[in-house]
Amino acid sequence: MREAAVEPWQYLVRRQHPWRSSYMCQRRNMTGRQLVGSITTTSMKAATAADYHLQSTMSGEALAYVESNRELLETEARRSSG
């Protein structure tokens, strides 16, 4: 699977997908939204980063991405759930 860097993000990348345009966590099979869901569920940003063997700054970047792209991510979530 090929990843393409996306400015201004350092750890979020674009991957080809039939309908999803949200960004993925670099070298991970998880979207930024999925990572944020894990962070929100556990309420521990640093622990989540360690659990997934991620740079702690990736978690912060994913949080910022989700906040600035909430409408897109909600649309994609509705689309994926049927």
C-alpha cells in the first residue's frame, strides 16, 4: 500500500481508497479518527501512543486533524456504517 505525505502533517498520510479521503497514521493500518477514538476511550494520550508503538506527537497530530476535519470524518463514518 503506497502512502503519500500530506502537508502540514508529519505523521498522517493519504492512501488510495475507493471512497475514503481521510488520512491514515503513517505506516499503520488505522485512520487518524480511529487513533483519536482510542485516545478518547482510554483518556490517556501517552499510554495509547505507547500501546500502539507510536510517536507521542502522532497522537497530538491526530487530535488536531480530527478537530479540524470533523465534518468530513462524520460523513465517512456514516458512509462506512451503511
